[in-house]
Amino acid sequence: MGTVTGIDRVAEHEKTRAALRAVVARLVRLLRDLPDLEVASGVPEWTVGDVGAHVAAVYLAFGSGFTDASVEWDTVLPSGDGPFVERLTAVNALSVGLLGGDERARLGDLIAERGEAFLRGTDGLAPDTPVATPWYGQERTLTLAAATGMMLSESLVHGLDIARGARLPWPMDPDEARLVLGQSMPTMMPLALDTAKAQGVSIAFDVAIKGGPRLAVVIDEGTATVTRDAPPRAYDCRITAAPAAFLLVAFRRMPIWKAIARGQMRAGGRRPWRAVRLTELIASP
């Protein structure tokens, strides 16, 4: 699990909540403006309607412990507790089929309702409040801060997927991306580690996001830790990146070479060529 030091967790959590509220409103407007939900999206094999249905499912899932909505997890989750990527891929595939035709016809309204329900149900709760997330693994929980960061990331990234399919703009505010990276990545990157690929690997990355945060990502013998603003230490590779670019690379929405070519990411340190190993070892969360 990641570590956060020297951060005003309450203030940053409140900023993340405010950003989520603003991005949900943008996403709702985008969906309401779409003339056709059946056009291809930025996600292979998914229409823009599929992406919207997935986001609605994400909002329902994260909010299920804080709202009147209930989820029969046994009917939608894979049995057992397999590898993170396989489990999440199966859950994502199921998520697009959870809405009926009438609900799909009002995707914008549904996402507005579920987003507001999550924010209302979690209002005033401490950032370290546990949130059940069985889709990540049996008995798995996140802190509310990490869960809110993940909802923000899902909204930003999938908003881009929808906008790309509809050929509409979807600007990504650097401050919103910074909140995602600071709130959710210290928890989600270790979860998303490909433990098979990471066997026998020992590598340390200093990930410096312009304007913050700074993440120490250490992978050693099949485990990973991510620490914000870590004490000085030796690193194999330093990655300096614009916040939105790093978010898009992490979620496989931009190839790393394109971010480098655009001057949005660069590698340095003793072994700069090992920068590509980060996305090879850690799956999209």
C-alpha cells in the first residue's frame, strides 16, 4: 500500500470532491449533447453509450456503501480472487450490460443522480473512511480519499473516451489530474502491479509531476510501494511529466513515446531507458 507524508489530507480530499462535482457536471453535459450513443468510443469495442454505462456502474459501485442503492455482488463479480487485471477486465465487461434500454436513454440524468448520491452520502466523512471495493479483490477496501480520486479519474478518462468518439473537445485541467495522481495512485499502482512480470525485478522510479505530487515508485521482487514526497534515496530512473500526460499514459490513452515527443514527459537519472518499464510492470488501474 502507498504512503502519504506531510500532506493536508482533509484539504486535498475536499479539493478532490469539488473537482469530482465539477467533472461530473461536464460529463453530464457531454452525454446530453450526444446525438447518437451507438458511435464508437475511444475504448476498443465499446460505443460511447457503453462507456457511459460503465461510468454509471462505477458510480453505483463506489456509492453502494453510502447510499440506498444496493448491489448483489455475487451476481456480477467473478468467483475466486484471481489476478487484478483479469478480475477487473471481467468486471468491466459485465458493467456495460447492467443498464436497460430505458436507463441508457437517460444516461446523463443517471450519472448526475449517482454522482450526487455519492457526494451527498460521503459528505463530512474522514478521508481514511474505508470503502468496500470487492471488484478489486475479495475483502479489498480503499480509503474514501483513494475512492474519490478513482471516481475522478474514471470521470476524466472516460469523458475523454466519449468525447473522442463524438469528436468533441474534452480539456483536462492539470489540477484535476494532479488530484487523481496524488489521491489514488499511491494505492492503485501497487494493486495494479503485474506480479508475474515483476518477479526478479528491482527498480526504483522517482516520478516528479510538474506542480506536484512527487511519487517514489519502488518495485522489488513482485511487490510495489508508492510513497508521496519520500525522503531522499537513490533511484534508477527519474520521470518528469505534465500531470495530464502522465495520467493518460498510466491509463493507456496516450503512448509514452507521444508524451515524450510532445515534451510532456522526459526520463533521466542513472538508467533513463528504464522509464518504459513502469507501464510494462503496472497495468492500467
